[in-house]
Amino acid sequence: MIQTKHQLCGLGLALGLGVAAAGLPQAAFAQATMAWEPKKPVQFVVMAGKGGGADKAVRFMQSIIAKNKLAPVPFTPINKPGGSGAEALVYLKGKKGDPHTIMFTLNSFYTTPLRQPALGVNIEDFTPIARMAEDTFCLWVNSDRKDINNVDDFVKAAKAKGNGWIMAGTGKASEDNLLTDFLNSAYGLKMKYVPYKGGGKVAKELAGNNADSTVNNPSEQLGFYEAGKTKPLACFTPERIDLFKDAPTFKELGKDFVYFMQRTVVGAPGMSKDAEAYYQGLFQKVFDSTEWQGYMKKKALQGKALSGDALMTYWKKERAVHKQMLMKMGAIKG
Amino acid sequence: MGEILTLLWGGFLIAFEPLNLMLIIFGCTVGLFIGAMPGLGSVNGVAILLPLTFLVPPTGAIIFLAALYYGAMYGGAISSIMLGIPGASTAVATTFDGRPLAKLGMADKALTAAAVASFVGGTISVVLFTFFAPPLANVALRFGAPEEFALMLLAFATFVGLGGDDIAKTIFSIAIGLVLSAVGLDIISGEPRLVFGDIPGFMRGINFLVLAIGIYGIGEMLWTVEENHKAGGKSMMSEAVVTVERTLNNLKELLGTWKTMLMGSFLGYFVGILPAAGATPGSLMSYGIAKQISRDPDKFGKGAVEGVVAPEAANNAASTGSMLPMLTLGIPGSPTTAILLGGMVIWGLEPGPLLFTQNADFVWGLIASLYAANLFAVIINVAFIPVFIWVLKMPFTLLAPIIFLLCLIGGYAPTQSLHDVWLMILFGVVGYFLRKLDYPLAPAVLAIVLGPLAEPALRQSLLISNGSFEIFFTRVYSAPIMIAALILLALPLLKPLMGHLRRKKSKA
Amino acid sequence: MRKAELAMAVVMGIFSLYLMWKSAELPIGWIQGEGPGGGAWPFWLAAIMLISCITIIIKWVRRTSPLSRSDEIYMDRGTMVAVGLVAGSLIVTVALFYVIGVYGALPLFLIFYVRYLGRHTWPVTAAMATIAPVATFFFFDIALKITLPKGLPIVEETIFYPLYKMFL
């Protein structure tokens, strides 16, 4: 609907009264207002490698689009995992004005340009298409640790081991690293952060007792959790997650800290308004599809769909938050 | 045991439903061609065809993709043998002896050996998979960074002596491969490194395929252009012919390699199970060990059938093995299974320890279809051998441009970036010049595969242990692997020393 | 061969030095309690490359390696032309990808190779130059949905948009 309205306005301005005066039949008018549609396969850039969480989500959206015939052309995922998303960001920036390139992003969308100002990437240039979900985080330990059943036990055990306590995560200055730093400073711990490649690997390190704790997304630990190999102690969400009713939020425990990871579709900078409106409409349909809703529920994803100016405002707010966190961590200077 | 057989029988009933059977045959055939295309390989094949699978029920979908995976593993050997270009990292070791055999006019022998070895490796591993899945999953789970590093060191160690006669040049080749493997991002510190000229294409690192297609594709072809020029335009890729008699003889000769096949199958399966290792280290180690235990190790690299059999048995066995951590732990044992995992999400299945009980139909249908996929893949593969041989007999000046075309597109397809195509041409030209000066290049290609697995594992281990190397020797699984690796590494140094001592003794 | 052996060792030695310098952007030493720094792996391996090159040069000076004694010509004129033409045509082809796209450049490459290097007849050349790109298009662009470079936007818009519409 959005695009039709927009098209009507544009046409009104462009053709003015001339068209109406010429008395063109209604049919021709409808023909001319047909909304913008992609004319060649759309490149769907993934900021991570094949087989990771973001990659899976993109391939899932690709299949929703194809299955429900939501678009006249195929969407083809392209992985650009280089430099914590730097490669993908630079690539998208270079596609200025291209209506056939979109990207799926995470929180490295904020942190990477902050940490590498030399890239010259300003996220405000990108076209805000749709936030598809917000992924959540919980603190996990192995179920073999019968002595750890809540955050207090965890703090006691981690304190006892000092910097011998291994926290596995997905990369330096990543979401996991920020959360580890938060826990260290909030509870006076000295946990050692060890970066691994990808959340699935991190989850496995915990289940195999090669790490003492992790701050995985629920989707990454779900398999092990259901098999009774790992357990969540508390979550970084505003309210308890339905899947883990017994795990409190950190807010309940008196640490007012909530953290999400965005799962958002962005477009190349300078995309035409028509194309922007097209993708916003398309991804709203994907968001509303029963498949996506089922996926969100199963993976404990949260968040409403967000697009356009609202999404841009959200980005600016989140970027400011991340800047604060990175500065505190010492990863960037003022 | 009886229970497993009942479940397996149920699986066969599923696999032989008409739709599923068609999917197996279709998947094997498509896989064969995708695998034979330099640059595509099973990873890209599975990724590309994943969206097609929503048309069929989940069991049919995984059966199709598993058949495709298998077909691609068979197909990978084809371009390794015919063109000397490994279609995927899993097929690198197959080029070492497959290509020399083809050059000697025995491409048919090499192709038959690859097909049969793949079949044996695949079948043995599926049997192992059927009966010993859950206990092995627990071993895989215990495998952490120290064990991974020990395993990589072992893979390197089995390769000592692979290089040429000049030790300095061999070491150079290994080192340059390892340095190039470090390009991109240092995951431990999160900092970019070796991003030459700040070109964004280097941020993702240097893909193994770019180096392999560059050296084995472009470089090798330039070399052949030179040979062809010197031979007055008469040379052919291979002069093999296919007759029933030759094929029977080939098969008879293969019977003699049963030990190598068994070794490759078991080794490949167990290495394949280990998370993140996958089929590549498995096939390399299998080749290395086959050479070490061979009665005639000097024949390796010059056209030994065992040199084709060992890696091919291992890489197919490993591709089955790598499904084990995928199904039971929800973690990928190889890049291809990482994408299959994504597929399971699309189909609404939750991989993990409970999959075997909650979705028994799916699991056993898949296992049964692996038996069937093996059988069909070997039949289809053998049936196509005469076609491949016919292609090789085309005049060089017609075949060469097609191979160059495949290289250019194969270099582009995985990342869809022209940066990689330029890099590939650069590696090809430099590789050609280096090769003319007897620099062995296979070690560089191996190093770029193993480097990105070895370095993070080493540094993660040291982070965990606070910088102490003891960690490698105090853990149950890493200690024996590490010791084996160190002994293998020391052997080439000890051999001359021992010989020296013996001579001294006999003199005395 | 003798000259080439030395030249290559020197060039590769310089390249190793460059790699060492570039690796040193990150810490190359041992970090207490953490292990080697981010630049250590490539730095020390590049150092091994350098040592290998120096060994090759020493062997060359002392004439102990076979190539340092070889009087064979590294590349005769004919080889240089044959290999140079092929390598050059590949470079031109990839450069043309940016302008006329894969499907403009590949036929040109095939015509050049088959007709001028291979000296095949025109019918053979024409068959190759049509069949190979068409097969590539259907295999990659249509069946596998890997979009190969189409060159300047105008080429894609005029030629390929209708094709996408027909086959995708």
C-alpha cells in the first residue's frame, strides 16, 4: 500500500493536470503507476560466512520469498564475512544508488564503523529497510556444574577461579565480548574471554566442557539445552523468555542491563524512494509470514518490525549505546 | 543391534519411496557435475540448491542434498584427475597422483580407482555411522582447541617429505602458504591484518580455491601451453582409451589396494567426525599415511594408484562422518554440513542430541539414503567415464580455452567478486614461474587449507592455558595425537641419524 | 636458468621482507598470559620464507643446487610469446568483464584462442564462441542463480533484462 500511495503523489507532481486533462482512460493511468519492481536477481549480502546464524536467516528469508512468490526475481545470498563486516559495509557503500543490492546486518553494523573509522562508513547513509527481529542473549553454563544454579553461584565459582575462568565468545569486541565485560565489571569478576569463530562453535565448547560459561543466543544453545547438556542462568532481556521460564532477567537481579542483537535488512545508500518502498513492503510481508513468525517463536527472537525513519532513529540510538560500551572497554577512544 | 536394524529397515522403506529414490538419483547426477566444476564443489552446490528443497518434504530435502553432497565428493575427483584442478579442498590430494596417471595415458584407471575407492569409503563409513553414532558424538564434543591444533599438526606431519628435492624450496612453499592463510582478520585480537593496500577484497582473506585454481588451473595450463609449444602443438591432455578389457584390468589392480582403501575409510570417518576438521585434513592425512606405509613410496606423486585410492576413500568417508556432529550436536563437521544445518532450520527441524529420538524417520531415512546414494553415485560415475575420456581427447587448443573459461568462472562463483579472479591470475602466473624453477607448490596449497584451522586453535589453547604449552600434553585426547605428530615430524630427521649410527656400529 | 634462480630468490626474499613489515602492524611478540600476538604467526613464518630464500642464494653462490649450475635457457623467445599471449589474453578478458561483461568477453576470448592460437576453421570457432557462453549462461545465471558480471549497466539493461524475464 505504501508504495502505491507514494507513486500516486509522485505521478501527480510529475504529470500534473496534463494527464487528467488529456482524458487518458483509467486503465492507462493504472499501468503507469505500477510500482517499482526489481528487474534482475537481487544480491542479498550477508555480513558473515556461510553456515553462520546470519547466513541461515538470510537463506531462510530467501526461501520464504521464493516459496510464497513474493518477488519476480530470485534473491541470491552473497557472503562477505571479511573484517567483522567491514568488507560487506564497504561493498554496500560502493553500491550507491543500486536498487538491486541489500544486506542483512547484526550489531557489527554499529561496532565495526566505530572501531575502524578509516573505512569511512557512515551508517546513516544506508537505506533503512526492515528490522526483522532482535535476538536475545543469556548466560549459560554446562549442566554438569551441579554447584551452579543461579547467578550468585556463578559469581562465587567464577571469583574463585579468577582469570582461569574461561568465557567463550564469538570474536573480539563482538556482542559476546561486550556482555562479558559487563559481567566482569558488574560482579567484579576477572573472566578470561576466548574468541571463537561463530556462535555454534562457542555453544559446542560449552557443551563439551572446554569453556566455563558463554553468553550465547538461545537459538545457538537450544539443541544442547533440550538435551540437558547446558542451562541458562539469566537473560539480558527486559522480560523472561518463554522458553526458559526459570531463568530470571538481569533486571530482576538488580542489574539494569538489557542487550539485543538486531537482525535487520539494509539497502544500498541512495536507493530511490520507490525501490526503498518496494523492499519495505516486501520484508513486511516476509515478517508477517507464518514461516517467519514460527521461526521467531522457535528461536526466542523478539522485537517488532521496524522500518524507515523509525529504524533510522533506532540505529542512531543503538550506535550511541555501543559507542559508550566500546569506550568503556577501551576498544575505541572518545 | 536388533533395534538398529529395525530402524534401518524402516529407513530403507523411506529412502526407496519413488519420490525419494528419484531425488537420490537426481541429486547424485547434479552433484557429480557441480563437483567436477572447478570452484563449485559440494559447499556451493548445497548452498545454491538449498532453496529448491522447500518443494519437497524435509526427509526428501535432506535426502536430495545428501545425495548431492555425495555426488559432489565423487565429482571432485574428476576435475582433479582430468584437469589437475581440484574442484574443492577435499580433492587436492587426489591431484597428486590422479593427474600424473592421466598424463601417462591412464586417466581411465585413475577415474575408476577414484570411483571405487569413494564407494568403499562411503559405504564403510555409513555402516560405522549406522552402528556407532551416539558414542562417537561424545568424543567429538570433548574435542576442543588443543585437540584441533594437535590434529592439524598431525596432518602436517604426515606430509613431511611430500615436497621436492630442495628442502629450502619446500619450506618456502609451506611458509608462504601459511602466511597467505593469515590474511584478513585476526579473530583473537579482532584486528585486520595483511590487508594489502587496504583493498576490501583482502579483508575476507585468501580463499583456498583462489590459490588452488590459480596454481593448478591457470599455472598448470600455462605450463601445458609451453609443453604444447615445444611439442609443436601435438600434445593432448591424456591419451587414455576405455575398453572393457582395460576396465577389468583396472578393477583387478584395485583389488590389490584393499588395505589402503580400508585405512583411508576408517581414518576419513574418524577425522570427519571431529568438528571443524572435515574431509580435507582427512584426505590429506590418508594420502600421507598411504605413502608412509607403502612398500614403494617413491612411486607416489608419479602416478601411484594408491595415491588416488587413499584420499578418495577418506574424503567420502569423512563426508559421512561430518554428518554425525551435525545431526547429534547441531554443529557442523565441515563447511558443507554448516549449510545443511541451515537447511534443517528451514525445514523446521531442530538438530541436536534429541533428533535421533524425536525425528527418527528423518534420521534413518537419511542414513538409508546414504547407502543408496553411494550405490547410485558409483554407477553414474562409472557410466560417465567414457564421456570424460572422450572430452580429454579433444585437441588441446579446443580444450584449453574451455578450461580457462572454467577457471575464470570458477574463481568468480564462490565469492562473486572479480577481486578473486585477478588474484587467481596473479597466483597462476607467479606459480608458473616458480614451478619452472622447481619450487614445489602443493605444500603451499595444503598450508593455506590447514593454516586457518591451526593458528586460531593454537592461540585459543594458549589463551586458555595462560600461555603454557602443557595444555597440549595434559588432556586425554590431545596428548596422544600431539605425541604422534611430534614423532612423525622427527622421523625424517632421525632416519639419517639412525643410518649414521648403524653404519658406525657396523664399522666398529 | 642460473640467472632466473637468483632473480626469483631475490624477489621472493624482498617479498618476505614486505610481509614481515606488514605483519608487524600487529604485535609480533609473546603476550604474557595470552600467547603469541596477532602478527606473530605471519611475521615469523615470513621470516622462515626469508631464511629459505637466503639459503637458496647461498646455494647459488656456492653452486651446490642443480639449477645454479644449469645453463639451460629459462624461457626461450618462442615460449615467451606463446605463454605471454595466453596470459595476456586472460588479463584482457577479465578487464573486459567490467565493460562488456562475461558474455561479451568470453566469445572474444574464445575466438582469439580457437581461431588465432589454435588455427581452427571458422565454423569450429563460431560453434565454440556461441555454445560455450550460452551453456555458461544457462548453467550459472539461470540454473544455479550465480549472476556473472554483466559489465556496464547499459549492457545489462538492454540485453539481459529481457532474458531474465524470460528464464528466471
